[in-house]
Amino acid sequence: MATEEEDCVLKYFVSTHRTQGERDNDANSIPGTEIVDLASLSHEDPDNTYCGCARSFVGITSRQTTTTAEIVETDMTPVQFVARFHTALLALGFADTPQLRADAADGATELLRLAAAWPAGTVVERRGQEIRVRSFPDET
């Protein structure tokens, strides 16, 4: 019998070029499609000319940024998803500590919670603390 985790279909954010250009300050420097995290904020202004942190997602492997992300579905387990975040942090040179593992789990879990709000194929943007829909799947 399959466990609840094995039956789970996860939704999460990946970089996308879909809807790029709708805003003058759109940008995507992530090569290909990559799982993204939220860039840390140094300010709250998504239209800041000098810093794009309040409008950006960041690729967990490339560390490049994008202003748009798409929700995708996978049969990856939550444990596997968290492991990808943990591995990405180790690749950046962070020490493998219990705190790092907890931070990776907390961050990944929060992203899964956010992505669960919309159907796969939805394109979103970041505006400071908000994640907003740019396009639903049937609007392509």
C-alpha cells in the first residue's frame, strides 16, 4: 500500500519566461527552468531602480534571478524537495548544521505552501511581500 507521502503531488515554483515583458523591469537571467526561492529583501520597493530583490525569485542552483515564476507539479516527495534546498545551500559553502537543515526545511515548506494556492501552469510575480498571479493556465 502506498503511503500518503508517496501519493502526494507537489506544486512548486520554477523560473519561466512566460509573461516576461509585461513590466518594464522584468528580467530573467536563469538558464533554463530551475526551482526558485524568494530572494531575501533589503527593502520593500519592487520598483527600485538599483535593486530588484523585492520583485525577484532566485534559482536555487544558479543563484540567478527572475521576476516571474510558474507553478509546476511533480511526483517528487516533500522530503526530496527539502533535500534539493539543503543540497543547494551546501553547494554555496554553508556548513551542514542542524540549523541549516531546519532553515532549508522551513524555507522549502513555506514555498510549497504558497504554491499550493494556485493550479499548475499559473505564472506569478513578486511584489515585495506579495506573490501575485500574472496569468492562469487557461490564459496562455
